[in-house]
Amino acid sequence: MKRVLITLIVIGLVFGMGGPSFSAESANPLIIDVRTEAEWNSGHIEGAVLIPYEQIGERIGAVAPDKTRRIYLYCRTGRRAKIAQETLNKLGYKDVINLKTLENTAKTMKLKIVK
């Protein structure tokens, strides 16, 4: 029995199961603020990128050429982030998450709001 348990632990370690997984992406998530520049200037998530929702289709390739990368979006209420999410999905982006508001994004991602 002890031998079986040790074997399972070794297999789990070899195949990356059973422990936390860290990547450059999880340490540096792509967070996009889809509000206006004036809203951005009044406060935004530390490390976020400003791309107003109506420009997301034209500008996303510069910050996210990999369409499988996870992208987090936020705005004031979630409506513009939803529109941006739909645009990105139509462009083939596979992992786009609408965090809705600035405050919810700060709380969920455990990041600061900066001005």
C-alpha cells in the first residue's frame, strides 16, 4: 500500500498534478480597461491596458497576438466589457472574461486601483 501511494505521488509530480501551477501569465495577467481615457484617468487597475471598447478589434493584436491567452475586461458597469468580449470572441479569442466593474476587478484580481 505504501509503495502504491509513493508511486502515485511520483506520477503526480512528473505530470504536474497535485501542486500549484504558476506561469508568466498568472503572474502578469492581461487586463484591459475598455472605458474612455477620461474614465481611465480618474482611476484604473494597476497594470491594466486602456483600449476603449469601440477600438478593441483594431488594437487587440498589439497586446494579445496569442488568441488562446486569457484576457480580463472591465468597464463601469460591465456593458461595454460585454460588447468588447463579444468582439474578441468573433475575432477568435478563446478565453475572454468580463469582470464587469473597476471595483470588482480590483477585488477579484487582488490588485490596486491607481490614479
